[in-house]
Amino acid sequence: MQASIPRQPVREQDGSRPVDDAGLSAELSAVVAGARRRALRDADRQIDTAHLLHSLLEADPEVREVFGGGPRIVRLLGYLVQRSIGYGLRWQSGVEDSGALPV
């Protein structure tokens, strides 16, 4: 059985980060939180690299520069958006299936 998306722990009263994100910088914690929200919104069972990449691309201009900007970044974001609006359901079963569970 595959694990479900870990629930985001409630922040402490003092505003400190949850324990599972304690080793991450504030910027990376924000990216992980964005990936969690994206996974929950997309009704995905797990956070995956596409959720993380999408959040990184949205959050950090330096990450966008790594991909060369311009048409390449537009194409990459297009793939990620397609994946998150339904095309990904077919893509997920064909590409991301670990084989642990029957499709």
C-alpha cells in the first residue's frame, strides 16, 4: 500500500516550522509547502518531483534561469500545467507507476 500525502502539521504557537521541515531553509520550506498544496489540490496521493519542480519554478527566478528561460521554460511549465489539469492522470499511470499496485 502506498502512503498518502503527509498532512501538514499545525505550526507551533510561536510560529516555528513543523519538525519534519526543521532541516530546511525558509525558502525550501515554502517550496515543500507549495508542493504539498499542489498535490492535495490535484488529488494526488503523494508529493512527487513534478510538484516540487513546479513549486521551485514558481518560487525562484534562479531556478527558471537554469532552464534557460524563454521558450524552454514556457514549454516546461506547459507540461507541468497539463499534468496537473488532467492530462497527468494518463501520464501518471504510464510513467510514474512504481508497479507496487496494479493499475
